[in-house]
Amino acid sequence: MAVNFPDSPSNGDTFTSNGVTYVYDANINAWTVVPGSSLISAGYGDKFILVIPIDGISSGTPSTETTITFDRGFSRNVKHRVLRANFGDGYDQTILDGVNPKEDKFTANFKNRREAEINLLADYLDKTAAGKILIKVPNSDGIENIYVRCESYTIAYNYDQYHDLSAQLKRVYVPS
């Protein structure tokens, strides 16, 4: 759904649309989401998010479960591992390789976010470097809970208080 922001805003002006409150920052000439503003009521619901559980970084941090919505352009690259035997003349035989032959890789971007949100996210990615991170993405059956590991991330320090983070995530399979 398109949002029509007010023309000629002044620094600190706020605007609310579909339950999400934005504040205008004249230093960067952009509208930013007010922390704690409900993206769930904006129709994002529980999809396209990364979940940081209570105490996910350290005891008391964060104090509540935190969900961070991916920017538009979140992408998923799927590759299936197969074993192939070639018999010549164009004939071959293939079979799936392993119990979980589907390899999912994701590129997640968090652009123009407040410094505190980027720092929280980076701290969580560092803490779970060899572990698992829960993301929720839509599929043909509804919302799919997928566990991933962060392979790498990059932070761009755009302004004093606003940064970008781009993360490369790879699916990991965990026992039920």
C-alpha cells in the first residue's frame, strides 16, 4: 500500500499511516519509522521478519521479544543438491543428495535505521554466529519459520544516528 507523506515537512514532524508512525529528520532529508511503531498493524503481520528472543544477546537484552522487519528487496536463492550419474549420449540419472537437499540463502537489508536498532541487530548476529536465527517468510502454505545462520554482514554508517545493515543468511536445519 502506497503512503503519501506530507509535502514540505519540518524537522521533527510526525506522520502516522496504518498504525506506523514516522518522524521527519531534516539532517538526512528522510522519514524514518519511530521505534516501537507497530509494523504488524501495517499489514506486515508476522512475515518478512527476523526474531530476536528475550535475553537473545545477554541476560535482560532485549527485555522483550523483538521483531525487525526486512526492507523491500529481501531475496531468497534456492538450490537443490543432487547426485548425478552420466551414462553418455545425453542420458543421466539424478537423485537428491542427503536428508535436507534444499539450500536456501537469503539477502536481508535494513536501510536507514536508527543506530540503536542496527547495533542491537549486529550484537545479535555476533552472538548467534554459529547458532540459529529465526526468520519468518511467506510461502504457498502461509508463514514459514526458517532457521538461518548469518554468514556475513556489512554495516554502512550513513549519518551519525542512521545506519544500514546488509546480511547474508543461510538456512540451517534443526531437529524438531
